[in-house]
Amino acid sequence: MLQVRLAGYNVDSSLLSSLDNPAATPETISAAYARVSRSPKTVTELRSDALREINKARRSNQNIIFEMGHASIAEHAVFNFDIIGISRLLAETVESIRLASFTEKSQRYVTFTQAWVLPAELDSRPELRDRYEALMDALFTEYQRSFEALVKHHRAKHPELSETELECKAKEDARYILPLATQTQLGLTINARSLENLLRRLDAHPLQEARELYHALLEDVRKICPSLIRHASKDDFHGNFKLPHVSLLEDGFDIEETVRMITVPSDPDNRILAALLYERSQGDYAACLEYVRSLDAEAKAELYRRIFAGIKPWSKLPRAFELAEFTFELKMSESCWAQFKRHRIGTFVKQAFPYDETYLLPGPIISIRRRKHWSRLQDMSFDLITQLANINLALAAYVRTNADKVKVLARMNLRELYHFTRLRSDEHAQWEIRKLSKLMTRHIQKVAPLSASYLCGKSELVESKRD
């Protein structure tokens, strides 16, 4: 008989600490689930055993996870962290973990005050520290002035909008002048296996802020979960190499170019149809592909009409759509990258030190006549970046603004691209990433006109279904 018992759920740590019980740890659930494959007892009985014998449960975890190598058991232990006062720069490292959930304070909806991280690396360099602090003050001052001017600008152009809507539109552009040193906060939900991965990444990071976060996370989690976190220190494997110079090759991107398609799947429309046929037949894939290729254009179009019939904005495409993978080289602002990277199932390789002195100036900034102020601040930023890069390339990134441009190599399959465009081509999406998403869609639909025919934002899909 089918049985379902709720074994656990997220509970605020202040409530857990009031229990004063050593069994108030996710280790017991991990230990119980680890025994499922080797014990005739029910899962409920195994959890009861683990709760009664916490030390035995911890030994079991260590043996199964670290000695026997079944690391997936650690994924049953999940932690929630409030991370406060972290720089936007270091938040990028935290949010690079694929198998985790995070929600960050949004610069699109929250007005930011003068709060930024002063790197400890500058403590011994008072002259550079003074220049750094002066630049931070200037950037935040300009952010506030631009924000106020943008609210007035949008109020005159859009009298129908509420004050909240006007402020959101203003923040959407004013934030481009904020530095990556800006303090932010985020909520992080992560399992023990992914946490080890994050800890190793932080321990190997060249910035002191990262190592401070490393020790804070490790200290908290080891108190309540000592059996699941062992390989938390950096190792000798880097998976990369050092270059004698930061920039060895010229950048072939045009100043206005943002999207360049690098690789295109072969015959994507036919291959996706063949995979769907394969799933529902007894033939091998080659036979399915040959059959699909024998169909005329109208027959294939009819099959795709059936596939997309009844599609909703939240619908998930079949996994067969993952067989079509596209690789792009993209140029975007740091602000846009903060949104783009959230689609972390894709494969993204971001240039670490793209100091080419190009930045994106939002159109409304010109309209409110703040262009000269922004240009002056960008020049000051690039000059200080050069000075800091001589000490530590990673340190220089604190001074980069949201407007600074970066280049990203992005590989995404068509199923993930459907999810991406649903959000980012939507009428409510931020303007820069919406433009990027629409350009990517245009490239894809040229080579996959049938399988990518519904590649669009939620708002466009609703409108097309209504028609």
C-alpha cells in the first residue's frame, strides 16, 4: 500500500536551537536514507534508529559517503544561509554553484544606499584605499542623483504610472553605475554535497572576502553537521593555466555587436522529431531519423503543430529538445550577466578580466544629461582598475561597474532556451537581457524554424494563443 510520510522540512534555526537536542541535525535523515538500499526496515524505522543513536548515524555517514564514495547521500542534508553584507562581486562566486537555490537583493527593485565592501587587501596601501573610497562615494552619489533625475524624467513621459512603477524604471537604469563592490544580501539553500563544492571554491579564491565567507560557512555547518563536511579545503587541481599576460589576442567584436552564433546543431528539426518518434517506437534512432527525413515539409510542420498544441507559458518541453545545442559568444553588461547567469543549467564561460574600457550607457541617462558624469566616473574606474590589477587581478574587479561589458561563451540546449526566452523575452523582462534574448531567438529560428517556432516570451505566447 502506498504510504507517504513527511520526513522533514525547513525550520528556522532559532527554533531548532531552542530544542537543545543533539539530534536536531540533518545528519539523521542522511544516515537513514543511506541505509534504505541495504536494510529490510522501512524508511520510517531507519529514521527512528538514526535519531536514537546520533553518533552511530554520524559514523555511518562518514563510512558511506567518504569511505565507500556514495557522496549523493550528502544531498539529503540541506542548509539555509542568510548571507549579509557580501559584495556583488563575491555573490557571483556563490551563485556559480549549479545545484543550489539563491535569492539576491535586487538592484532593480531596491534602492541602494552607500554600502560597499572595502577589501582587506587595501589596509596596507593607504593611498590606493583612499582613492578606492573616494571612487565608491562618487559612484553612489551619482547613482542617487541619476535615480532622482530618472524618476522625474519617467514621470513626465509616463504620467499613467504609479510612483512605485516610476521608481522601478529609474532604478533599472541608475543601477548601471553601481560598482561590483556594492554590498548585497542573499538567501542560500544548498545541500551538503554542493556546499563542499562551494567551500573548496571559496578557499581557493584569491580575495580575502571569499576566505572570510569560507570560514563563516564552515564554522556554522560543522557545529551541527560534522559528519557530512570533510573535503572542504582547496586542492591542487585548478583545471586551468596561468597566462603571461592578461590579454594576448585582439577582440574581434564590433563595438555594438552583442550576439554571435558559434556552433549550430546539424538538422535540429528532424533530429528532435526523430527522438520523439524513438521514444514511442521500437526502431533504432537511425531508422527513426531516416523516416522523419522522408516526410515532406507539410507533414513535419503538422507534427510540430501537434507537439505544441495546448502549450502554456509554464509548459516544459520534452527532453528530446535537449538534443539540439547552440553555442553563442555574447557581449553584455555586468548588470545583464547578473541575470543571465541564473540560467545555470547551461554552460557559461565568462572572461575573467575583460578590462577593455567599454561600457553600456542606458539611453535614459543621456536624456537626463548625466552622460558626462558617467563617462568621467568610468574613466576614474578604469584608471583605478589598472592600479589594482598590478596588485591582484581579482581585486581590481571590485571597482568594475554594472555598466562594464563582459564576454561570455554560452552553450544551451533548445529545452533550456525555451525556459530562458519565456522569462527574458517577456515584456516584463529587463530591457537589456530582453534585447539579448530576442537576438538569440532570431539566430536560432533561422536554423530551427519548426522546433523553435514557439521560442518567445510569456507575454508573446499568451498573445499568440489568444489570436
